Amino acid sequence: MSRSLKIEIGKYETDIDVLYKIIERNGRIKLSAISSYFGIDQRKAEEWATILQEHDLAEIYYHPIGGPELRKKIKQRVDKG
């Protein structure tokens, strides 16, 4: 990931809020980078990724080679007409 993971943390934000900000800004992050950045194990990083995925905020992508990554969810526009 070429962009910095430095994020301003608000007074009442959770780590998952911060993770969501990272995804919104960078578009994607490997689960191993989540583990490293937040000081959590891989299993916990996958739990957080699943929470964001269940709320339609991100999606987990499993590479054929390499570890999984969390990607920004692309919202599809629906034309009314």
C-alpha cells in the first residue's frame, strides 16, 4: 500500500471507525496490515472485516495468491425513471 495509514482519530471513534476511514481513503488494505496497524491478531482483523462487510461498508477479497484484503464497497447508482 503506497499511501500512509496515518488517520486522525476523533474523540469518540472506535478502531473499526478508524479502519473504515482507512478503507474510504485508500480503497483497500490487506488483513495482515490491519493486524499490524492495530496490534491485533489475524483472526480479530478478519472479524472486523466481516463486521464492515455485513453492514455493506466494505468487502473481503480473497486473492488466489497472497492474503485476503478488505476493499471499499462500490455503491451502485440506481437510476429512477
